[in-house]
Amino acid sequence: MFDRDGNQKVDRQEFLVLEEIFGKKTEDDGSSESSPQGPPKTTLMTHLFGQKGMDSLDFNTFFKFMDNLQTEVLELEFLHFSKGMPVINEEEFAEILLRYTNAAETDRDEYMQRLRTRIDNGQGITFPEFKDFCQFLNNLDDFSIAMRMYTIANQPIAQSEFMRAVKISTGHDIAPHVVNTVYQIFDKDGDGKLSDKEFIGVMKDRVHRGFRYHLMKYEGWEGWKSCVKHEMKTR
């Protein structure tokens, strides 16, 4: 999209188009230095295009950069709960999944209580397994289409169908005990079937990491209560 000259690489000027799309350029109010070569250098721009800004960026390099960045963010989140251990337990995994969602406090308590009663001694979840699940969430839209096919066909969405839908939509596998943990969280009546609408709705909040909250508009008393609850959860 940004490779204007078709050389399969993106240079600094082509990359700066992102700034035009995702945000307005900061106007020079005298507090920042201006440069005849364009915007001032940042650590990111130097990393991608070199000290002089003359390097180019190919797809594989940028993909590796984004993958490494996402891995580091996920690892920080994982280590926050694992406290340096190689695994987190299933309850901690559930806390991570629900951490940035807009689920009501009563719903969160219900999810956690349901998990505690259904899994006594879990085997734990490693970071690679956690990362695989988070990468699957990045393809949630494709997965939701596959899940909708089961719903239209009136097919129950058991764990085997869930794993097959993940494989079809993402090309990757998720560890069976991770899928089982997800089912113990979201399977309300314990029949081994998943409510795809509830699961996908909650996980979309997770993917956006709570950033969609500002799009939700509440007024009056309900708005005040919602605002207070949101601020308490983020403290």
C-alpha cells in the first residue's frame, strides 16, 4: 500500500504516509525543532531507516520487527502474572483474557467462579501456548466467519470443532488444554458447547485492549456508574 515506486521496499518518506493517515501532524508551536529534511528523527525511525534515514524497509524485515514487538508486549503481560515462573495457571490465564474487556464485574466473577469449580488441578499454560492463543485472536474476524458456518448449519460447537475452525482460519494449532480452559470459562451450562457470540464479543474487547471504551456513550446515572466502574478496573 505504501510502496509507491513498486520496488518491494518502503523508504522513510513512504513510511511517513502512516502519519498522515493515523493522525494529524503536530503543528510547529515553537516548542519543537523543525528540520528541512522533515519531521525530527525518532528512535523508531532510526531503527527502521538508519541514522541518516536513507535505509529502506522490506516486508520480511518489517514483519519480523512487528512480530518481535508483539512478542515482547505479550511476554511482559505473561511475566506480570507468572512472577518469573515458566507457566501461569488457568485462573491467571482467565484474568489476562478478561483484563481489557468491558465485561461487567458480575460477569467476570461468574467466569472466574465457573473456572474454579471446573478445573481443580490444571497443568498450567506456557508462554508459547499463551502467544499462540493471542496470535489466534489477531485473526478473530476470520475465525468468527468459520464459527458462523457451524451456527448456520445448526452444528454444536464442541472443542474439536473449535480447534478445527482455528486451524482453518489461522493455519495454526492451539494446545488442547488451552481450548479446554476457554470452554470452562465461557461454556455456561457445562454441556461442552460454546456460545460463539459471547466468546467472540468478549475477545474482541481483549484484542482492542479496552481502547473501544471511549466509543461507548452513556448518559445520566448509568453513565456515571459505568465511568466509575471503568476507572476502578483500570487503577
